[in-house]
Amino acid sequence: MLLAALFVILWLAGGASREDVTGQIIVRAASWSAILVAVLFARRPRIEEAKGATLFLVAAILLCVAQLIPLPPGVWRALPGRAAFTDPLVSPPDLWRPLSLVPGATVNALFSLVTPLAVLVLATGIREDQKRLIPFVVLTVIGLALLVGLLQFTGAQLVNPLVNGTPGVVDGMIANRNHFALLLAIGLLTAPMWGVEAGSASRVRAPIALGLVLLLVLTILASGSRAGIVLGGIALVLGLIIARRGVKSALRRYPRWALPAIGIGIVTLIAILVFVIVAADRAVSIKRLVEMDTGEDMRSRGLPTVLAIIRTYFPFGTGLGSFDPVFRIHEPFALLKPTYFNHAHNDFLEIVLTAGLPGLLLLVAAVGWWLWRSIGAWRADAVLPKLGSATLLLILLASIVDYPARTPVIMATTIIAAIWLGNAGRRDNRMGKAALPSKGRNL
């Protein structure tokens, strides 16, 4: 119940990455409250079931703390890129300062990690028989965002005052349309599995899942996210692959031609839906993709400056969360405009820029862990590890052109996916329900 309530709060108030939005207060208060209630009343979290997620989360927390430790003046001035900040008229020469150039931003980055920590504590503390409900919780939250997105698609002006959304945009009350499209793409992964991996209940769930898939595709096209088109296509294919075993089991009493016929029917329905949306000029994502001008795209224009900043401050970085003020210091006149460049729109580069070599090593280790565990997940028969692997793949791909994992609701989904992937060695044939009893239970 705590985990489900926290996810609903994250959708309602945790759809923005900016530190100054009102929703951050609600999200972090809810996260701390969930941890406190779990410590006092819930079962002890079984962290051993999520070693990978735990190690990387602890490493991220320690990295934030390390960047806030004050350094002697001589050591601080010797760090790369600090010469511009040593003018005695504005900075006392005997001042001890942390590695981070913007300590307040790094403190905010540290406090933001309470959300994935809360999800980790709750998700590893639930009973074994309840784990099969977690995909339903995730899918429910995605369904809520989908419902709001559909209402916005019809012309309803729904703006969330807790996040910095844009009026008139189909965003499901998520501030960034790319993050909203990513969330819907994760729904395309989860819906087919949820629809067919429920035994006799699949007769009811399967039509619902099919309807969800069609609505998710419709809303991704209407969101205006160019990356969402790519992620949605990948998710649709991977979702059907993950659910393949369940589909075959559900159709074992039918002729062999039933499975390919259903597949062709689904593809035809999606194609018709896309054609109708394009013909009605409501496919904003496709329209933005066709009209894209790379010369005006700030991502490509700002890339040389981002790379130059990385070279200036490597290997120690500028401090987690410090991208915005540091970029303004180095921003050339040619890039000046009324709006500001809030992130590098490539989280891999931004991590290296702000966290330096330690961040790069942590990033390489995390991607290597994902790849290693994914190989085992896709070789086995387990369903949830495959879903976790595919979910993390979508988040990694989205991070090449954006910063989705900085949004609390995506943070929480990332931790859930990492927990699923970390269980790749376990035989969970039915949506998280273990084939053998857990430790401490009689066979």
C-alpha cells in the first residue's frame, strides 16, 4: 500500500526535475514519510535481493557527499578549472571550499536521491506473493498519466500546478513531453505482459491490454516527442517478445495460425490508427520530426560548449547539479537567447561534466552491470528480469538526448526495473511469484 501510494504521489507531484517546483516538496516529504513508516511498521527490507540497485544508489549518495567535503585552499585552487574563481577581490584566499562549484545544487542532488531510496526500501520489503502486484502498480500510474494525456488530446487545458508544465501540450501532467513519452513507452512494455501472464485471468486482461497498447501509441504520437516515436517502436517490439510465452500459453488450444493472425491484426490496427491520426493532423510527434531543423536544435548547437567544459574541469567535474550555472559562465554569445539551457540533454555527458572521472567510472559500471545481467535475463525463462532489462534500455536510450532519470517518477521506475533485473537468476515464472519458497519458509 505504501509503495502504491508513493507511486501515485510521484505521478501527481514528481513529474518535474527542476529543484524549484512545488512538487519537489511533496515528493521528498512523501519519500521520507514512507521510509519512516516502513522502518517502524513494515517488514525488514531484503536488500540482498537488490544488490546491484543498492550498490549503485549508495555509490551515488557517497559521490554527492564527497563533493561537499571542504578542501584546503591550496588543494582547491590546484583543481582543474578553478583558476577563474580565485580572484582575491571576490574570494578570500584562505577559504576552504568543497569540490562542487555550486554546493547548493549538489545538496539538492543528494536530497533528490531520497525518492529512489524510499522505493528501494518499500519494494524489497514486501512479501513474496505481493511482488506480482508491482507491475500492476507501475501500469496503473502510467494509465493515470495516459488518461490525463487523452483528455489533453481532446483539447482540455489540464495543467499541473505542482510541476512546470506547458499549457496546451499533451504531457499527462509530466513537465517534459519526452519524459511523458518515455513513461508511455514503458507502458507498452508492461501492458502485454500484464495482459497474458495471469493464467485464467488473461481472458479478461488481454483485451484491456490490447486497448491500452492502442491508446498508448495514440498518445505518444500526440505528445510531440520525437524521441517517443523511436522509444515507442522499440518498446512495442520488446513488449511483444516478453509476452510471447504467455501468448502462446493462452492460445495453446487454438490452431497454429491464430498467433500470427493476431500479430498481423494488431499491427494492422496500429497502422490504421497512425494513418488516421496523421490524416487528422494530430500526430504532433511525427510533424515535429519532419519539420526538425538540426541547425536550430539547441542540443547540437550546445554540444561543442558542453565538450569544452568537460575538458576544462576533468577529472573532478564541476559538482552534481551544477550544469546550469556553470554552462552560463562558459556560454558563448552565439547561444544566448531568452530561454536558458537547463541541461546538456545528454545525461551521459552531463554526468561526466558534473561528476568527472568518478561519475564516468560509476556510469560505466552501471551500464556494464545492466548488460551483464541482461544477458542472463534474456537467456532465462523469467519474465520480470526481461521487463527490467527492457525498461532500463529505454531509459538509457532516452538519456542520450534528454535527462529522464532526474524526474522522480522515472527515478522510481528505474529502481523497480533494476530490482527486477537483479533477480535474473531467480525462476519467477509468474510475474514475480517465485517457483520455490523464499528463505525461512518450509518447502
